[in-house]
Amino acid sequence: MNGPVNNTSQAAGCDLAIVGGGLAGGLLAYALSVKRPELDVRLIEPEMKFGGNHVWSFFAADISPDDRWIVAPFVDHFWDGYEVRFPAHSRRFDTGYSSIRSGTFDKRLRDLLPAGWPINAVALDLSTTKVVLDTQVTMTAKGVIDARGAADGSFLDVGWQKFLGQELQLAAPHGLTAPIIMDASVAQEDGFRFVYVLPFTANRLFIEDTYYSDGPEIDHDILSSRIDDYAQAAGWQVTAILSEESGALPVTMGGDFEGYWASGGDTAKIGMRAGLFQAATGYSLPLAVRTAAKIVSMQDLSGDALARALHDFAAAEWRTGRFYRLLNRMSFRAAEPQERFLIYQRFYRLQPGLIERFYAGKSTLFDKARILAGKPPVPIGRALKVLQET
């Protein structure tokens, strides 16, 4: 299959319409093609490329072994460990780490989906059973799922994880054997700053300058120059910038889940539009996989049943995220911006299993107690104020 189908006149009716071909919508379409081949599905995406322009990464513990088949065809790179670096200590973890690049996601998804499933069109309006397209076609479906991206963010109280990432060609091998997922030994600017490094090949690196900041604004030229400075300090001579991405992910501290859900309409929703992202990081890939696994197991995929089931699923995840939202408030409101790194420096001294469960959103009661125990790396008065507000 070479690309999305443009002739929607042949696809006016189907069992399930997925509106949005980003990560969540694409993974769901693939999962349905494997586990529910009897269904007639349409994946509606206005762009000619699925997945946009992204690098997604995840820890091995983030995804259940039973669900790894959903993401396995799209993984570009796997490493058997990773590093973190702080002013006070550095550490290596023997936890598997994987990355997916959107170019690979697009190509493999188009190769794997049945012919006729992708529809290249803009959804102008949708309900639980209909999608109005800009091609003057109104598609009918037994069920519709909205995967078009974030809903109304004004219902959420958030900070931001913002970044600029560049894939760089180097003149000589870089010498890294594992990703550096957090190098906070750099100068602290605009909140908690760290550099994220993925060694794609011996002479190719992805370097991302990242900030846990109070605002989403990105100064491209400044961040680009800091990436160049980081590469030079490491002794890496850059010969070309092969690709680039930037963005700002919400780091949720609180908000009105029901208001956020309703702001996206009455239709069933997945991904960012459903609020399905990890509260502490803003990452959506593990929850996109879990959501796809849930949907393929459902017998009733009618519009109303999907809307109820996915609302309840997202609401349960919101409740699970309460502890992580508390930690975000500690980071953003109890710590001075330039001292936020101290929270993460302390966190990465804890046991590897606790850290794995934290990023997977599966912290135990003991984990939570251990994270909060001891003298906080923030002013005690501010920490108590955040707890009282909570």
C-alpha cells in the first residue's frame, strides 16, 4: 500500500471510523487489523504522513508483555540500559529502552494496514456514528473514535515539558553505548533543564534540549545553540542536522477532568484528546498501547458504548494520576525554578524497580511513601503549603 486513499466515495459506511492518524489512532488501527480483521475500519488523517514529526520512547516496564505486539513493528531502536547524569551523581540502569521515529511509524503503518482503510481527508464534524469530511462525503459508522489531539487545555492546571530535538550526523563515532535520558549537569535555565541523547548509530545522535518550565514558549535559536554547545563540549563534530522536532507536553498539576473530556465533544476519544497521558511526563505512548488493547477486546463497538467505556477508562487513569499530579505541584510550586533539578537528582538515587513503576504509572503505596520520605529537596514551608492546598 503506497499511501492514504483519496477516493472516499467508496468508503461512506464502515464498522468503525478512527479520526486522527497520530500515535494513538495509528496504533489502534493496527491492533484492530491484527485482532479484529472481520471489522471494516477507516483511519481518517488530513496529512499524507501518519504520526506527524516525532520521536517516541518508552521503558520496557511501561508496556505489559501481553501488549507489546501492538508497538513491536514500529520500534526503530532498542537499548538494554540507559544513563542519567546530575551535578551530584551519575548512574546507569539496566532497564530496556526503545524508540520509535515517526518516519518509520508512517511507513510501517501504511504497509501493515489493509488497502482502503486510510482516508486522506479533513473531518469537519463528527458524532458517535457519523463523520463529515471535507470531500463532501458524510461517512456513517457503527462507532466513531476521535483521536485528533488535545481538547480544551484551559480545563487543566499544567506546567510544561518543552523541547527542541535534532538528529545530528557526526564526523566520527560518538562512543555512547546507551541513551542518556536525563543529563541535568548542564546549566539550569528556564526551570529544570536537561539534555536527552539517543545514540541511533555510531555516527548519528538525537540530542534534545528539554525544560520543565512554567510556560510553553520555545526560542528555537537559543535551544539550537545550546544543543550545538552540548555537542562541542562532548567533543562531537556535527556535519549535518538531519531532522528536527519541537513541542511542549503538558505536565498536569490538577484540573477538571470532566470539563476537559466534555470539551472534546460527545464522541468516544483516545490519546491526548481523552487526557490519556502520563501525568508526570506528558508521554502518551504507553497509554495509547493500553487503550488499543482495551478496544480490541470489546465486543460492543457501537458509538455510545465506546463513548461510555472510554470515558470510564480515562477517568480511572485520571484518578490513578493523583499522586503524580501532587509531585508535579511540589516541583513547580514548592521549588525555585533553578532548583527543580534537586528533586530529580534525589529521585534517581532510589531503587530501579521503584523508578520503573513510577514511569509506568504503577507506583505502590510503599513507593509513594518512599518518594515522599525524608527531608524534601524543596523548602519545607512551601512543601507543606502544597500539601495543605491538596
